[in-house]
Amino acid sequence: MSAVLEFLYRVLALLTLALVIRVVVDAWLEIPYSILLILVGVVISILPIDVGLRLSHDVIMSLVLPIILFNGTIELNRRLLRDNLTVPLVLVVVGIPLAVVLLGGLTSVAFGLPILISLLLAAIVVPTDPIAILSVFEEIDAPERLSVIIDSESLFNDGVAVVIVNVLLLLIAERPVPTVGLEIAGTAIADILFVGVGGFLIGIGLGYATTQFIHRLPERMAILLVTVLVAYGSYIIAQSVIGVSGILATVGAGLFVETTAAEGASIDRDTLEFVRDTWEGGAFLVSTLVHVLIGAQVPIASLLEHRRAILVAVALVLVVRAVAVYSLVGVVNAIATTPTPRSYQHLLVWGGVHTVVPIALALGLPAGLPHREFIQAVVFGVAITGALVQGLLMPTVLRVTGVRERASQVGPPDGAG
């Protein structure tokens, strides 16, 4: 069998397995589809079965994330995003640095790690992945405002966390001795402003230019090709050519590519729906494979060796997430005209699972980094344990917070708490 046919065989085998899981979930189980995929992948890793496919840092960051992020941004309800932008923006701009500092300090004390290594571990594990949680929201028709807040926060925090991780890796490589906290903060802030904001602005420009261009295109296949070019092109131009955040460039491009039909627009509604549906299908296939492979790639022996540290880290991550969400959203609520309900805050905390981006960052750590194996074990452990526990209990949390009941009512006020 040729290498190409063998690769195709393995991909089709995983997709067949995913199809069986999807049918089982739809028919009998109240478990998030993505969570069950990870669980099956973990079973594959335990047996162990060689699936012949492996994720790497470059594959996730350059191939997987652009399609997932671009699809996520074009699917966002722009009106709801504008009306509720303050909460996700504060959780990203203030919440991510706050969570990194708090978690870094706590892990330094708990595990006896150097402060820069602890901050690096914190920055890697902080980014949230909403895919598994949002799949539950879709099944129960949860309030769209809640989905928009969770989704938009995760889209932005990936890019910010990646920038912080890169800054810390440079500091560790250049200064093996302890560095003054103010110096770390100053360097990180400067890099975030240049790399993060620069990437986002490039994406905005490319997205706006794409919108103007597609209104002059004759048919839907050409429009689809243009969106593919801008999704991946914005990432490559920002990341490789200019040296700023490719992730935030893709997010910016997706936010400013107009894929909804407006009155008097030159593109008909069916064409734009075709483009969005195609992106949704592609993102679904990619995320399906990724979640199985994440589980199948779990280093079981390393996780067992560091099991106590992983359980401590899982608890610390959840506590820090709670502190950041409740404190910052509380401040926003004090000045907001439409406060974020307490039930939404509970779901922001519990729905903060940490899988795809943290694992990609952990896989990309340089070989000579001190405590590299420990960091990777903790990141995988937090990702798998958090996803399984939080994902499996999410239906219960939705019932306890009352969101499921309100979602089942006819015409509920979206902001009701």
C-alpha cells in the first residue's frame, strides 16, 4: 500500500469511528460529541493502538487553527457581539494576564518551579476551547448571547496567550537567571501591543478588502476560494512575513469578512449560506479528527507519573478561572447597562476547558527547555481531565444554573438571569 493510500485509509478509519460515536451520541447519550471523541482517543492511547497519525505544533497552529478560528468568527452574530463585546474583551485583555500571573505564582509555590517556568506553564494552559461546550449549547438551544460571549472570548484569548508564551520563551532563553517582575511585565506588554494588535489590524485590513472584492465576483465557488485564501493568507502574511500574530490576523479577517446578506447587496443569500455551510463542514471534519488524535496522543505513562501534580493543577486552573471571571465580570456589571447574569458567569467558569491550543503550545516547546516533560504532562493532564470532567458534567451544570429550563421556554429574554 502506498503512503498516500495508507494515510487515506487511516483518516477514513478515524472518520468511521467518529461517525459511530456521532450516531451513538445523537441516539442515546447526553454527552458532548467532542468530549466523547477525546475519551475514545484516550482509550486508544491506553490499549495502545497506533492510529498512524500524530498532531504536532505546526500542524495545529498552521493548518487546524485557521479553519476553526475563521469559521468561528464568520459564524458569530455581529450585532450580539457588538452589544456584548465588553465582557469577552475584558476577560482577554485583563483576564489572560491576570490568570497567568495568579496561576504562575500558585504553580511556582505548589511545584517548586522557577517563576519564569511557572508563568510559562500558566500561559500555555490558560487559553480556552469552546468547541465541546458550544456543541451542548446548540443541542439545547441555549441563549445566543451566552454562546457569543464564550465563543468570542476563546477566539481572542488564543492569540494573546500565544504571544505571552513566545515572550516568556525568549526571556527564558536569554535570561536563565531570575528576572525582575517589572522587566517581564514591560517586555510582555510591549510585545503584546506590537505582535497582538499588529496581527489583528492586518487581519482587519485583509478582511475588509476581501469583503469589497467578493461583491465583484460572479459566482459562489470563486467567493469560497477567496475566503480560503484570506483565512490562511492572513495567517501566513502576519506570522511569517511581518512577524506578528497569525492567529489574531485570522480572527480579525474573519470578523471583517461579511458573509451575511444585507438589503441591496450584490451577493444573494443562498451564495453566502453556501460559503458559511462549507466552512462549517470543513471545521467540523478537522475538529473531529483533532479531538480523537488529542486523546490518542496522550502520554499515559507520563500522566501517571505526574498524577498528583496534574490533579493539583486542574484544581488551581479552575480556581484561577473562577477568580478572573467573577471579579472582572462583576466590575463590568457595575457599569454595564445590561449586566451579565450570574448563571452565565457560572458557565463561563465551568465552560473554560483547555484543549487544542494548550496542547499545541506544549508540543511546540523547545527540546532543551527546563522542566519540559513536566510541563507537557501537566498540560495534557489538565486538558484531558478538565475536558472530560467539565464536559461530562456540563448538562448537569446547565440544569442546576437554570439555563436549560430558560432555553426551553418560548421567547425568553436573552439577558434574563
